[in-house]
Amino acid sequence: MSAADNAFVPGSPERPAFYERLRVLAQIVLPALFALDVQGLENIPAEGPVLVASNHLSFWDIPSLALRPRRLFHYMAKSEYAKNAFARWLFTNLEAFFVDRGEGDMGAIRNSLAVLNAGQVLVIYPEGHRSDNHAMIEAHDGFALIAFKAGAPVLPVATWGSELVGKGGRFLFARPTIHIRYGKPIMLAPSGKKATRDDLANATNLIMGTIASMLPPQYRGVYAEQAERILAGQGIAPAEIESKTS
């Protein structure tokens, strides 16, 4: 079998054997590096397309997000990883695909739609990259366009604590907790037959504001005001959400 024959084709039938073996290994090894505090697994649909949108603090967001859910998560991997033979082999066998960040990669959009149209789970970090102070930065609206086109629900996910893993070169002697909150799925609806620029902007603010509302205040960044409005609409006081997430 050639390398091409073994490559993951987005939207093809999932091959979970390698993914599950690596997840079991990660569940054994990674607790030595960090503890995991997870809430909201029941919000992940058991079947059908799902676009998972999460804030992004460190590399450790990627494996920690996929440790507990029972479904296979497909990721976009930055194209730089494809230049390394081992990384390319690993990500491909984990059924990720590569994207050229910041270049309007139409191939990545087509691959994203193929994954969702096949009823699978796609993970996207809408901010595109990590902020220097770990607070949320302005997101790109491409994920909202993908959700509209695929007709897939968006699952907002908030995570924090991963930025402390290995901080200062320490691992075993400084074992932080990564917190993950899986929110309830949100189905986006365009104002007309097709999503407009306003629809994309409003959807992006809604999803990112919802993610921010599940985070402690210091992580909310540019979506702090949107988070406050969402929390107020839910009848939850900021002090209450702060105590829940501390």
C-alpha cells in the first residue's frame, strides 16, 4: 500500500482504530503532565455533523479536547506540520488535514465541508492563533461560513489551564489542571436564503461570546462584553459564573 493509499481523505469513512489506540495511550501518559476537569460531555451529539469551536491557549488544548469524548474529532493542522515526515504521518493517521493559515485556503474549506457533510466532527479554533496574554482575541468568521454551508450545529467549547502545562520547563513537578467546558450545540440560521456578511459577523460574535461566557473573566478578552450580555440573558450573575469556573 502506498503512502497515498493510506492518506486520510476528508469525508471518507472513519478509521478509528489508530485514533482509539493513541487515545488510550494518551489517557495513560498525559495524567502525569496535567489533571483534567471536564464538564458538558452530554452536550456532544452522539451522531451527525458537529462543528466544535474552541478558544486556544496552547498545544495541549488539542489532545485534551479529544481525550474524553467518545466520537472521533477531526482537526485542521497548520501546513507547517506537513513539512515534517513524522508529523505528517501522525496527523494524517489521526484523520486531520492541513490548512494554510491566513491565506483563504479554499481546499481547507472544501475539506471541512466534506467532513461535516459526512456526519463527522470537525474542530476549529476560530481565533487562528494563541494570544500573548491568553485572553481571547478577535476570531475569523470562516468557521461560521462553514457551519452555515454545512447546516451543522456549532458546539462552543471553553478551555483554560493548558497554558500552564510545562510552564518554565516544568512538567512532573508542576501538574496543573486543564478545564474544559462543552457547551450546548447552537444551530445558526441565516437571515435569508444565503448567509450575509452581517450573518457571519453576528454568528461569530454569538459563538465566541458564548465561549467567553464559560471562561473565567480574565480569559474573555475582546468578547468580555458579549459574555456579560449572554450571562445576563441567562439570568446568571458574573459572580456566579466566576465561582463555578474557579
